[in-house]
Amino acid sequence: MHVSHLALHNFRSYRLVEVPLGPGVTAFVGRNGQGKTNLVEAIDYLSRLSSHRVASDAPLIRSGAPQAIVRAAVVKDGRTAVLEVELNPGKSNKGRINKSTLPRVRDLVGLLRTVVFSPEDLTLVKGDPGDRRRFLDDLLVLRTPRLAGVLADYDRILKQRSTLLKTAGNARRGSSSAEGALSTLDVWDSHLVRVGSELLAERIALVTELRPYVGAAYAAVARGASRDDAHVDYKSSFVLPEIDEAAPDTEVLAEALLAELARRRSDELDRGVCLVGPHRDDLVLTLGNRPDPGPESGEESGQELGQELGEDDDRAAVLRLPVKGYASHGESWSFALALRLASYDLLRSEGDDPILILDDVFAELDTGRRAQLAELVAGAEQVLVTAAVPEDVPEALAGVRYTVAAGEVTRE
């Protein structure tokens, strides 16, 4: 799979631009603020209908423009399809395939697959649980596009139930206008359980499938690491029953989720928020006790931390520590890269080469990690790179190069 042509109209800084593309490596080089990232952001947006840089669509539309359009010709198995999304501020966006309008814009999701590496990836390790949940959900939807509807349903149910909890909480404190809220809360509990258990099962199975890929990817990017060093686990907001993590039983999870909602009902009414469900879960990242693969940071390694904790050599060799708070800067970067590489390898194992987007990521890496990452991704069907200066693009990723300056995209 690759993009053979990109056209933007009123997207970000571009009033109108068209860029021919092809398989292999294409690099966009230009100083910050010139628009190079806008190009790859547009391709990623067509894949997921969201940006890796901002939370809403408003900043994607050129100032003063009534709408923005992203259009790309996508080649898969020798066939070309033109995918298009129309961003309409204050109104519903529209999706098209070969000029035919789709019933729902989210029907575009998954037709084009991308994996993005960017400086923001460090939030996967150091950020809030919401960043890691978003990572899992984006990957879920790329693999199984129908889950975009499940996620949308869950968000809608969660908002409605949260509103009811606030109202019902007031009812318990004597507000006569809210007396009916408690009677309808059970109905929304059942909705939350029905959709939430499906989402929970899908996430648990994904993490189980992703785990060996993360270990292999970390060993590839972290000097001196092995496949057993990096580990990922799914952490639920409640104690899970015994299940087959590779194929969780949705009904078993539903029963456990419903029981936990009943147990926490009083707490939820007191606080007016939903305390149980996939929206409270996390992806736990841990590292085995290994030397720091990145000497540039000067921070303590996992091995040194194990010694400080008073562990003997045998115990330190198997000690697992959370990446957040314990890993050095170099280890954190290696883990973030490993998560993205694992996503790519998992998607690739299903038959399609996703488009790899390396957005200004090499400037954040030392020379060794640059070379390792470049070597790992060089064989992808299509790699799109952005860099501030030509020297940031590794030799292994030599290919077509565009210069981006003042909104102009010029092939060298």
C-alpha cells in the first residue's frame, strides 16, 4: 500500500498544493513552520480521521476558509482508489471514495493505514493513561474499522451516564426535580456494560497480541537489550475474572463489569462521575533490569535503580520497573519507538504494509538510534520523512527529497 498523489485545499497553511509520491522513501526538508509536517499530517488524517498533533479539527482548516479538503490516491494490490475527506467547521465532515460520497465519514477509516513516529510519542511513556488508551484504540480501529462505531457509542453512553450520575447524586441530597434519574441509571448501566465489555475484550486481546512485538522491537532499538526486557500489560479499572487473554469472553467480562458498577454505585453518586469502565484503564509499560541503552542522558539505568532498591544481583536481573518514573530518557525513547514499531509489525503481519511516517523524529535521537531506526524501516513499501535539515535524514533513507519553504513544495 502506498500513496501516489496528495492534494490539499485549505488544509493548515496550504491554500492549494499537489504532491506526486511513490513507493520507497520520500523526505520533506524545511525549517520549522514552513509546512512540511502538514503534508504528512494530512495523510495520517485520512487514515484515522484525527490528527497526531491536535485534538480537534478546527486548527486543520486554513484561517478564514469555509472548509478544507484532503485527497489522496492510494495504491493497493495494483489498484488505485482516490480517498477524500472534507472538513466542515461546525458541521459534519464528509468522506468520498472515487468521488462517491460515503454514508458516514468514518467509513474511510482503515482504508489507508499509517503508523506515525513523532516527538509527541514520548507521551506514550511519560504521559497520562489517556495517551496510552488512545494508542490502543487507534490501533484497534486500524485493524478493525467497525470498532470506530463501538468507541463512538461508548463515548456517547459515558457522557449520558455521567450526566445522570450528577443528577441522581443531587436526588439523593433531596432535589425533587431529579428523582427520576436513579430509575433510568440502571438502563444506562446496561448500555455501558454491553459496549464497554466489547471494547475491554478487544483491548485485552490486542495487548496480548502486541506483547511479543514490543519485546522484539525494543531489543532492536535499545543497545544491549533482549526480547524479554520490555513488557506491556493491560490494567483494568477493576479486578478482572480469570479469562483467556488471547480471546476474552465478552459475557464473562460483562458480568464482572456490571457487578463492579453495582459495587461502586454509591461512590459514583457521591462524586458524580463514572469510576468504572474502559475509560479508566491503562496500558502498563515495564522494563526488565537492564543497563541504560542510551548513555547520552546521564540518568540512572534500571540496573542502578535495582541496586539502589537494595536488590541482590539475582533479584535485580528479573526486577521489572515501570517505565514512567524509573526509565532514563534514552530508555523511554526506546520504549516509545518500540510501541510504534510493534504497531507497524503487527499491522504488517496481517498482509498490508502500512505507510510509515517519521515526523521530525530523527532530531530527537542520538546517532546510534538514528541508524538503528533507519535500518529497521528502510524496507517498508512507503516511508515519509520530515526533517528540519538534510543532515537529519539518515543515509539509509536516501530517496526522493522535497524542499518545503514558505508554503512551496519543490522536488530536488
